[in-house]
Amino acid sequence: MRGITAWVMVVGSWLVAGEARAQRFACIGDFGMAGQPERDVAALVASWNPDFVITVGDNNYEYGEAATIDQNIGQYYHHYMYPYAGSYGAASPGAENRFFPSLGNHDWETGTAQGYLNFFTLPGNERYYEFARGNVRFFAIDSDAHEPDGTASTSAQAQWLRQRLAAATEPWKVVYFHHAPYSSGVYGDIQGMQWPFKAWGASLVMAGHNHHYERLTVDGLTYIVNGLGGRSLYGVGQPGPYTQALYAADYGAMLLNASANSLSMQFYTRTGQLIDAYTLLRTSTPLPVTLTALQARREGAAVQLSWTTAQELRCRGFGVEVSADGLQYREIGFVAGAGSSSAPRHYAFTDAATSPPGLRYYRLRQDDEQGLSTYFGPVPVPVEAGPASLSTYPNPFGPALTVDVTLPAAAPVVLTLTDDQGRVVWQAEQAGQAGLNHLVVTPPLPPGLYQASARVGARRLQQRLVKL
């Protein structure tokens, strides 16, 4: 998606000297209606190979009945569930449950939510519960009025959450449920769920109910509305003062990655279009460098990174690192720091590389003068392939000729060699992929002058050659 900007927000303190394994998980909401939209979203989620999946409710339309739950959920997500007794395939491998739903109003339509409670095996009382995975402790809440322990901020359920949040020691504390406390959707703000999550220690609050995607910031706490999992699309009103991102045009899901010092989140449509990207950062002791903003955006064929520090102490500089998968990084540049400074300072770095296309992840490695390092990020940026181009080498060439064709999108490519009289002496057709296509050919040609051409649709790319 051209023009999208990825942001990082610093939310606390957590010092790291290296990178431990991150947790990679998906979030879906308002999804449980068998059909093409849910199938597409489930395929998107599967393509990410997440460690586990959480849901923000309305798992089983329309009435939460036992007769429909396997068709609406098990059909698409059985390989994350354990135990699974449905009819659509195998359960999660290793006897490990990797599917953690929360209750929605449609799951309660029977009045008892028994279909949901019988189908899943979840911690605690299964209506609201907690579990931890690596750097994150999750709290699934029941926001429906049927909840026996109440949904007010003074209810037994809310007091359980308050106590469990206070006891949690993980860097990230994610609270998720169905009815969105703040939203620009058709249901508006659900004031009864505007609990004091920030004061209780939550890092992120995720909900659904409204069938759109929205990211909001309220009193410094990030709220997500994620209701595009497959049931239907709702319209939205004018965004309110808290809204940072708003989308309602197609179905999709969220991909999140949690390391000890960062929690990144992206919303993608079912076609793989990146709509929004945002990253939260933590630090636990005062760092020698206070980073207040980290931004990455496309500018033409390049990616422009910029960041701002509020203060620096013995800062040697910043290593800029890039990754194609968010796991393995390589350094592409280094920007010298200010040493020690108490004034805001602004930095920039340009990544001029245009291939390969796809999603890139950028992070900063801040090095101090004593050899310690702290990481900030990552932030994802989609990079599209540049214009179609043709490159041949060596020139002059001998028995073998290397042909590189770069394409903005997958397309058939007809490669042709003609002699100095314009006669075709060699030709081949290839199924070109988006990005770089690398081909080594050995045409049986006598020495002389030739012209190589690549025809992509109506476009023809040409280059003069000499055969030794």
C-alpha cells in the first residue's frame, strides 16, 4: 500500500541487551460465519504461521448454537485447537491449544453460551481467563450482559482483572473482549466497558462488535477495534478525537509480534494489503537515549527512516537494520549519535534499495560508548517492485549469458535474441514473478552483434550485446 507510514510509540521502560524470541500471534473478530470471507481471512492467518490465535468475540453466528459451531469455527481453525473433536481435520499438534477466544453477544444468543463452553477447553472458568506466552500475559474478558460475574468496572470479573493485572510480571499485558469501549462504528462507544485499564496496568486493549478496523489512543493507552473477520462489513461514522486509523472496506485480520521491548501490530486485508502498522516500545530503567519517535515511510522508490531523541548520554550512534521476515536482521547503515545531549535531536536515514519487493521490517540498534546496545522497533513498511527493467551480463558474453528481468507484478516474459540483421536467433517464454527474475542461458550463437529484448505485455525492453 503506497504511502502508508509505520509508527513506534514509547510507552514505558524495559532495558534489553539483546533480542529474545518474539511471540507471533493473530487476532480475529466477528468472524464465525462459514463462507468465502471467513475462508479468505483464515487463509491469510495461516500464511503467517502464527504461534497462536486470539479472538475478540462473535465466534459462532447467528445464535451460538452447538449445531453450527464446528462449521463456523472448526472448519477453518481446527489446527490451532486442542482438544478438537470436530469433523474437519486434525487438532493442534503436540497436544497444545493455540486458539484462545473471547465471548461475544452472538455466542450468548442461546442464553447459556453452552455451545461455546463445550466446544473449547480454556483456562479458569472459560468465560474470562488469563494465560501467558513468553513476553505477554493475556486476559480474555466476557463483556456481554449475560456474564454471571458482571461487566461493570466494580463487578467481580473486573476486580479479578485488576488483581491479575497487578500480579502479572510479563513486559506486555493485553486485555481483549468483544464490546469496544471506544469506536467510530455503528454501536459507538460502549461506556460500560470503559474500565480504568491503563491505571490497572494494561498495555493494549482489543475488542470487536463493530465490523471495521480502528486504532485509537485514549489517555496514552492504545485501543483496537477488529471486527472484520468474516461475518459482514459495517459502515463507520466520522472518526472521533481518539482515532488514529480507520478502515471498513474489506475483511481482514491482525498480525502481532511481541518481544521483550516491543509490541508491533499490523492489520491486513484478506488480499494481503497492509492497512495500518503500529509499534509500542518499553524500557525499564532510564536509558542513556530517550527515543520519542521512530518513523519509516516510502518516498518514491526508497524508504525514509527518521527518529527523534529527547536526550542522549554517551551515545555512539544508531545502527539501521532491515529484515524481510521480522526475525533475521542485517545492518544497512550507521548514523553517528550526539554523544551526550539534553536537547532534542532529529536523525534520518535513506534505504535506497528497491528490491526485493514485499514487506520490510526496520529497527534501530542504539550503541553507547561502553559497547552496550538497545533495540528500538521494528516498524514494517511495504515496498513495491520498481518499473520493469532488463539487465544482461557479461557484455561481451561467451558461452553463457545472464539475463535479469525485474517486474512490478507477476507476468509472462518473452525473451528474444536477434542478430544484426534483425532476425530472431533465440527465443524463450518465462512465467515472470514480481521482483527479480534471474536466468542463465547458453544460446548456440556465432560471434557477432546481437540485441536482447524482453517483452512484458505491451512493453518491450532492449539491450545491445556482443558475442565473443
